[in-house]
Amino acid sequence: MTRISPALVEYVDAWRYELPATPYMRGFDDNRYSHVYVNPYTIGSAEWRQYDQGQFDARLASNAERTAH
């Protein structure tokens, strides 16, 4: 279970971190719904890269939705 730094709790939906989720989904959801980048994983780790990829894919999805209209 991942815990959020107390300094960052006000910026994210803390209840989501109590539920099991992949690092990719956390990155995607943080970008898509909370509009924050709060990567809690060790820099350079596999989980860190998955979170980053989730963030990147969420930005692509948002841009695609904006240009589709």
C-alpha cells in the first residue's frame, strides 16, 4: 500500500491510495482526474516508469479529446 506524503495530501484524492492499483493507473488517474504529478515511487524504478507512462498516456488522451471536437 502506498502512502502519500502529508505535504501532498491536500493535492490528491487520498482515498484512492488505499485501494490496490497499478503504478500506471495511479499515474493516469492522477493526471486525468486530479491534474497533479505526484510520483511516489523511487526514481528510475520500474514502478516510477509505469507511473510516468500513465501520466503521458493521460495527457495524450486529453489532447485527443480536445482536438476531436
